[in-house]
Amino acid sequence: MTSTYRIEDEPQSSQFSHLVVNPFWPLLGLMFGGAWLAWPWFVVNGFAVGSPTRWRELGWVIGGFIGSTVLAVTIFVLYNNNVIHSDSSIQYAILVLLVWKITVSYTVFTLQARTFELYEYYGGIVRNGIWVLLLATFLGRKAVLTLLPFKLWILVMS
């Protein structure tokens, strides 16, 4: 009888391993591009690296989009009912939305970073994410944010 030893965070091989980037790049993607860039990139990267927490990461991303939508709708409802009406109160409300997005992104980053470090240590091929980041920031951001003419879309995706 043979037993196999398996590290809990050990990455599993994937057919998308050629797409693996350091999870720092999708985190930067949030800062430069927005949630529309960072969160799907985190999901693709989690599946590409074979992360054992990829389903949890996907859950965080889905929850992030749902939470962003709820917070954005709440901001619009509060604004339309004159609960928040000054520029500073609107900025604070949007700050809550931004903190939510950063929290979700950093949580997914920390989940993915452990597996990525093992993947890289044992010789996994890692791509540089700078080109995706630059292209998406300079060419994709405007296209995605103007895809739908709704302010809700812009708040959720940015």
C-alpha cells in the first residue's frame, strides 16, 4: 500500500498553465483598470495555476460583483432620497465601495499567493502581466466603462 504526500496548497497541473502570472498583477489591475479587469483575471489565474482554493476565489469574485452592485444601488437610492446630498458625503459613500473592492481583491490575492509561491518554487512557468495590464488600462478601460450608458455600470466595474 502506497500513500502519497500532498501539500495542502500544492498547485494541480492545468491546461491553462501557460497563462499563469504573479497574483500581484491582477491586484495592480484593480488599481489601474478596475474590478472588470482584476477579478476575472484573478479567476483565470487561479484556475491556470491550479489553486486548491480556486472555487473559494471564484466565490469571492462573484460576491465582490454582487456586493459592489448592492453598494452602488444603495448609493443611488440614498442620493435620490436626499440622504446624501453634499459632495463630501457622496465621496465618502463611493469610498465605502472602493474599500469593498480593495478588500475583495486583497483577500483573493492572499488566497492565491500561497499556491503561486509553491508553483513558482517548483519550476512553474510564470508570465509577465505588464502587457495585459498596460493594454487593458489604456485601451480596454474606456471601452468597458462606456459599454453601457449607466452610472451603475461605471460604479460597479471601475
